[in-house]
Amino acid sequence: MSFLRTVLNDSVIIHPPGFYIIGFQTFPFISVYFIFLAFVYVVTVLFNCLVICVIVFNYCLHTPKFLAVVNLAVIDIVLNTCLIPSMIKIFLVKDNFIPFNLCLVQMFVYYAVVSLESYALAILAYDRLIAICFPLRHNSINTLRSMSCIVGVTWSFVLAVTVFAIGIMTRLSFCSSVQVFSYFCDYAPVFRLACNDYSMQWSVASFFSILILVGPFTFILLSYMSILVTVFRMKSLDSCVKALATCVEHIILVAVFYIPLITIFTIGFYLRAIDPDQRVLSLSLASCIPPCVNPIVYSLKTKEIKIRVLALVRKNTLGKQQTNQHN
């Protein structure tokens, strides 16, 4: 394998043509797992597209809350599109080589989209916070324009931070191993292969994990503390139940996304007390399952979406029956 040499600040930087992804080495029936992930990917695309179409084509759903839901659905599709087809190619088709530049692109897309998913859940928490804690001012505070600005700012911020984090990877020199023990071109497993100092990359990875996980998760916890205080002050039990019921689907999404990722990152990245193969399997599940679960939860638990999905199904069923009668 011929390594590419460039000069940066009077020092030679060696970049390999690419990396070999070598995760899932000790699992005997791992092909079944990737067939399952193929099913997860199909469900992710179909259900998220359904949620997007229902919201886009129903003018009454053009509200700040459902703009945030569409934002999450788009992110879910991109996240699993970035991961699952690549994993099937690498581990099921056994084509595990990824070129250096493509590795950086995949790294960028994955971390940008995971960050956006985290912030998207925080945006949904903000929507619930305003709706329950400031009901009389909800329509004036949380407008479609303000929600669009919030979504735009989070995208700009996350993309800028991710560009910096991936950009500094080009300063690393890889002169020995090019085998990445993960399920994709993962940030930490790649920079640990470098033969020059990667302390800056390690610091950025630590800060990045706090920025994309701990920051939004803390905001969500504080939001729900404020919501609970407001709910317990309500005099009517019926009002309390209704207010909390509007938060159920969001709480499920938060639990599904944050609990596995925070646990794995804490135990694996900092304590290194998890088996490498178990880490790869757990992290891949934690990354791929939430985008599949999110639209299903919103379809089943959100009244407005459920009503319009059922209406769409009935309309198609009646159309088919009328066509059969005419034939």
C-alpha cells in the first residue's frame, strides 16, 4: 500500500490510501444482524417519509412543533442512510476498504447528523416547555419563524463545529496500521492509529461528546423540571394529565436516544471497561434504532399525525374498493 506524503509546517504528514473496517470479529452469526439492519433501514425511510409527507401536505400541521418533527425525520433518514448501506457493504458483502477522503466524509456526516439529532430532541423539549409553561404566550413566543431560526442556527453551528473536528484529522500521520476497529470510520478509533501526537483530537472528541450529548440532554432535563413544576401547580387533575400526555412521545425518544449513547460513551470512551466487540455492536444498535423508532412513536402517540395517517389509509382503501366495483 503506497502512502501519500504531504508537508505541513515543515513536518511530513503521511496519509494512507484508505482504511480497513474490521469490527464484529467474534460474532458467529453476524450476517443475521445486518439483514435485520436492512429491515430497520427500510422501516426508517418509509415511516419517516410518511411523517414528512403527512405534515407537508396538511396545511393545519404547518406549526412550530411539526416543523421540529420534520427536522427530526430528515435527520433520521440521513443518519441511517449514512450508516446502514455502508455497514451492509462492509460486513455482509465483505468489502471493508474505505478510501481516506471518503472515510473523512462518512465521519463528518455521522457526527454532524448525530449532533443534529441530539439538538433536534432539545428543540422538541423547548417546544413542550413553551407550550406548557407559557400557554398564554405560546403563539407569540414560539412562532414558525422563530422555530425556523432555531433549526437554522443549530444546523449552522453543528456543521461548523463538525468541519473543524474533522479538519484537524488531516493533520495526523498514519504510518503503520490502517485497520479501524469499529462499524464505520469512527473518530476515536481512527485518530488512535496515528503515529504522531493526537492529543488535540482526543481533547476535541471529549469536548465534542459533551457538546452534542451532555449539553442538549441537560437542557432537556431542565426543561422537564420546569414542566413538572408548572404541572404540579395546576389545580385541575385533568389539565395535569393532558399536559403530561403531550410529552410522552418526546420522553420515549429521549430515552431511546440518550441512555444507550451516554452509557456506551462513558463506559467505552473514558473508562474503557467494555469489550471492544460489545462496544461496536451496542453503539451500532444505539445509532441505528432511534431513527427507526422515532417516526413510529410519533405516528402512534401524536394524535394529529395518527388521525391524518388513518384518513390517508381509509382514502386509499375506499379508492381501491371503488376501482374494484367499477371493474
